[in-house]
Amino acid sequence: MKVFSSLFLALALTSPAHADEAKAETCLRTKVWDGYADGWAIRTMTSTTLEAGKTKSYLVTLYPGKEYFIQTCGAPGIAELDVLLYDTEGKVVQRGTSAGREPTLTLSSDKMASYYVVLHARAMAADTKSAGVALAVTYR
């Protein structure tokens, strides 16, 4: 019984974050599926939970001759989500083009190069400490 109680407590404590990530993933999946009609293919898709002011970085390698579209979705607890592209030396190469919970980046590369895609939970909705965010890198 003690094992069951511990398991139940662990699930109860983690469920809100997973539910919040699921909201962000649902938003993003719709965008990715819509992109297939325009010739976009998915390279990667992931989600996490961010606290106010925190960031999450993802390393991605871009290949020449491809166009890339980086899409994001923040759950309703996110007021302002930023997406930035950094080179491997830590310099900002590009910032997301829209404000709110769903910023995007469109880019291409004339050479193979690695970059960091960084999500930043710049502002949260009132009374929200953390919220789910999702990121997809698509290409064509």
C-alpha cells in the first residue's frame, strides 16, 4: 500500500505539468500537420515545462539547400514566449518574428552548421509559475 501511495503522490504532483505540456503539444501538432500541405516535413518536435524567466536550449544542425521553419506554442500560462537562434559561440543570429505564445523563425543555411534554438519564458500569465512549451523544427 505504501508503494501505491508514493506512486499516486508522484503522479499527482507531476500531472499538472504534463497536462500543460500536452496543451502546448496539441497546439503545435495542428501547425505541423497544416505545414505538410505546404511541403514542410518535421525534423524534430519536443516539449517541456518552463518557469518564468527560464530558458531551454536545443542543439540543431542545419544543412545547405534547405529552408527551415521553427514553430513554437506556449500553453495558456505563458504570456510571452521568445524563440532565439544562437551560433555555437553564443551570439544571437536571429529572433522570433511574433510576440505572444507562438513565435516562429524562418531561416536557411548555405553551409552545414550547428546552432542552438532557445526558448525563453519571458513573461507568465497572472498567478502562473510554470507552463508547458512545445517546439518543432520543420524543413523543405
